[in-house]
Amino acid sequence: MSEQAPIVDVVIPTRGRGALIDLTITSIRRGELEDFALWVVDQSDEDATQRATDQHIQVDSRVHHLRAAPRGSNFARNTGVAAGRAPYIAFTDDDCRVTADWLRVLTEELADPETWAVFGRIIPDEMHRPQMPPEITPVSASLPIALKDSPKRRVYQEHRFDLGFGHGASMGFRRDRLQQVGGFDPLLGVGARFRSWPERDIGYRILYQGGRVVYTPAALVYHRHWRGWDEIRRTYRNYAVGAGAAVGKYVRCGDHAAWYLLLEWVLDQGVRQVLSGVFKWRSWQKVQVGLMQLVYPWFGLAQSWRYPIDRERILYVDRP
């Protein structure tokens, strides 16, 4: 008889972060909910992450290390999902520290069969702030990355363009519902062709099919801000490209109302950020980020037409 599946699989996509992931794994292992399997899906070109993970594998059979081709964070997430068997799946990132009740809160939300996905709160990790080398240009406080600090629980349903539920550093899914929507789009996400928008995209597809997404501040994750200005600028550019590529996909699949998403992005992330950078923050960095949101979505939109699409599941078709 096969071994019984745990209640939840935890998946961490990673590439080239070395021992940074040690704190993430440690925090998960110390959590209140002990019935889990942890899958570190490693796309690194070197073995530093594997060495850090192996130290946990030697003392904890719940921890697993998987090698995957360097084809983006969504490809890694799908790989981790396929490796496990648990009815619930949780995701965090390799630069995060989860709280002791994080997994328990996610699984309790997902126990409601009407809930397809749940996202949690993400705030800066002030206890483990990495030391930035002096040659790295500091980042304006006006440019947070991967934060979701709302104190109120909220349910998202029916309105498929209301996509402000959170980020991939703190999210969970019912396995059956994740499979129903086709998993994560392999061409979206960090390191993939279109670089960003993985969480918004899968939330859109859940809401499009009539599902429900919950945001709960109780599922708390601390995020370590290790990026300098060059990395932050690249990240925001990736956001813009991903926004255009996602909208292009939706329009090509017949949802012409998705042009609203592009308009909202350009106005909110572009025009508003430029004005805020000039008049409120007086930050040239914020102005640059806003200008990127006015320009780069059109690059993603134009490139969208070069790739085949599975119109039934609203996914790009991966071509290795």
C-alpha cells in the first residue's frame, strides 16, 4: 500500500539564490502544521541551493529537492505541483520567512470547497534584512516590491478584473481547482518569456471560470528586500511586459473586455506613478518606473501574437 499523502504540498521555485533559501525552509519546518511535503524546485546553474537544501533533507524526510530546467518560476511551480499528491498546495519564495501558523491558515481557508485559491499578507522582514554592498544603488522607499499589507480579509468573486489579491510569496490552492484551470502559465513568471504577472493571471483564470479567491492577512509571510536599484528597475520592467502579454492572451482568447486591464494598468501603474514621483516623492526612480509602465506593456502585447495559445484553458503553449 502506498504511503498516505500529506495534507499540503509546499512548493518553492528557486534559481541562483544559494543559501538564501535556508531561512525559508527552516521557517516552514518549524510551523504548527507538521503534515506537509516540501518541494524545492531548483533551476540553478550551480549547486549552492542544493547543498543548503540537503542539510534539511538529511534530518527531515518531508523536504525534497528537484532539479528543473531554467524555464521560469511558473515552470518550476508546475513541476512541484506534479511531484506532490496532497489535496492542498502552498507556495512561497526563496527570499521569504513564513510565520508558524502560515500553513495552517492557508489550509483552513482552502478547506472550504467554494474557495479555489487563497493569498496571504506579505510585509518586509526587518529581522533579516541583508547587508547591501556599497556599490549597489539604494532604492527609493516609494518603490515596494511584492508587498501586500492589507489588514482586512477579503473575498474576490465574479469580477475577473479585480486582481489585487496578493503575490506568489504567500498563496495556496486546492489541487483539483488548480488542475481545472490548467496550472500556471508556463510563459509568464520570473525567468520565462513574458517575465511576470503569474499570480494575477491565475487569479484572472479562476475568476473567469466562476471560482473564488480569498485574501487573508492571517497567512503572514516576511519578505527579505535584497534588491538594489538595477534589480528593482528590471523587476518593474518585467511587470510591465507581463501585463501587456497577459492582456494580449485574454483578448486573443475572446475576452475583448480585457482591454480594460491594460487601460487600468497604464493609468494606475504608469500615469499615477509618474505624477506621484514628481509631486509627492520627488523621486526620479519612481518616475522612471512609471514611464516603464507606459511603454513596456506594448512590447508584451506585440510579442503575445508570436506564441500559440490554448484558448480553452487561456494558456500560452510552452515551446522548450
